[in-house]
Amino acid sequence: MTRTSEPARVAVSTVIFSLRRTADDSAAAVVLPLVRRTRDPYDGRWALPGGWLDPAEGLEEAASRTLAETTGLSASYLEQLYAFGAVDRSPTRVVSIVYWALLRADEVDAQVAEHGAPENVEWFDVTELPPLAFDHRDIVHYALWRLRSKVGYSRIAHGLLADEFTLAELREVYESILRRRLDPANFRRQVESSGTLIPTEGFRTGSHRPARLYRYNRDVELAERGPLTARQ
């Protein structure tokens, strides 16, 4: 790629993860929305939702705005992932501040039903990505690594669950993220001893015996921000 001596521009992108049932309804897969580019460079390639940072707005505000403009989606929680600024990642010097978020499938469906879905947006299984523009494949892989590393010690899985859920539903989220089966008995012991779950008085009824509903202990943060506040 041709490099220039122009000052770097700042862009903001967002990786949105959700879960979608497989065709045979036997499992759930981690999916994300991509936007097909309509101009060079990489005209016709798929890319992460994003856009340029307006000098008058904050980073998280820009992430929310560009996500809505490109996909019609909004996320109540965004976490800053990383800054990507390799000199050869774009024909002109661009530094991308990347955020990531989780959306439940029903939230996605409700937002699409209300606002519609742009025709150049499509959801992909993270294990079956098409050729991506720029270094966006590396960004997705980094976001997946962050998701998998956080699921073991934070309540990050709550972003893919309803407010109340069964242990089987929680285990399915873990299995989808980690891409491996977990022993149900061991999983139950670990999560019940973690202090992150609170049993409710409700039960999920169906074809099997009733299953206890749980909720997350909201004293445990969705993700550890350290001393930073929500504004960045």
C-alpha cells in the first residue's frame, strides 16, 4: 500500500457479538454483523461497522453513532477493545479505536423489526468469515480472544442472556463462546460457588422437569473497567 506523510485520521469501529441457533437447532453459534463496502479501498469487501470520529464527540459516542448509522443497531453497553494503528493497515494513515459489545438474539430481532436492516449488512458465523477489508479479520480474532478470556471470570455472558435464565442456558452460552462441551455437573458446581449467581423463586417448565431460574449478582461488574468511569 502507498504510504503518505499526512497526519493520521481516527476511525471508530465496533465488533458486535450475538448468538444464533444453528440450522438444526442443536447448538448456538457466535455471530457478528459485517457491512459490505461500497467504495475503494476494498470495494465490495466485508468490514466491521464503523466510521470517522467527529472532533466534537467522545469515542464511545462515536462508536454508538457509527454502529447505528451502518447497521441500525444500538448496544446499551460498549467496552473499548483496543487501538489498531499499524502504518500499513490502510493506504492513508488511519488509527482505529475499536469497541465491542454483546447483543441478545431477541434484541437484534426487535431492533431490526423496528428500524429495518440495511441491505449491505449481513450476519456471519465467526468461524466462517468471508475475506475482510483492512486488518478487520485480526480485529475480530482479538475480540474473540478477549471474549473467551473474560467469560471465565466476569459476568460477561450476561450480555447474551435474559435477566433470568437456567444453568443449562448459561452453560450453552459458555460452550458457544469457548467452542467446547462442558460437563454439566462440574459447571453447576463452579458457577454456584462463584458468588455471581442468585437463585430466584421461578422455574422454567417444558418437556423436561422444571429448571430453577437464576439471575446475576449485579454487584459483580459486567466487565472490569478498573478506575475508569464509563466516559472516555
